[in-house]
Amino acid sequence: MHLILIMQAREQRLTREKETKKMIAITGASGQLGRLVVEELLKEIEPSRLIAVVRSPEKVADLKAMGVEVRKAGTALKCH
């Protein structure tokens, strides 16, 4: 009986941990506002939970060095 309770408690803890490990993506992370958002989030969560979505990855090399995942993205819209 005790073993079953221990296993159930462990399973519940692992489920909670998995739910709290969701990733957060910040678009425009190389801009002024995006950079501020990333910096504030880094005060609360680990860098490995953040994805910085940018057009120029070289502008956020420092974030990548800290452990933030960097993804290059562009826009398909052209304004004339």
C-alpha cells in the first residue's frame, strides 16, 4: 500500500514538473521591447525555457551564450 502511494505521489510530482517546463517564445527578441521582455523573464525562469525568435540571430548571440534557444524567422509580407 505504501509503495502504491509513493508511486502515485511521484507520478503527480513528475506531471506538475512537466507542466511547469513549458517553453516561452518571444518574437522580436532582438528589438528594444523584445529584449526587455527576455531580460525580465530571465529573472524568473531558466534560459533553456526561452526561445528568442529573431530575423538576425547574430544580434542575440549573448542570449544564445546564456542558454536561450535562438530561432531565425522572417516575414512573408512585403510593404511597398
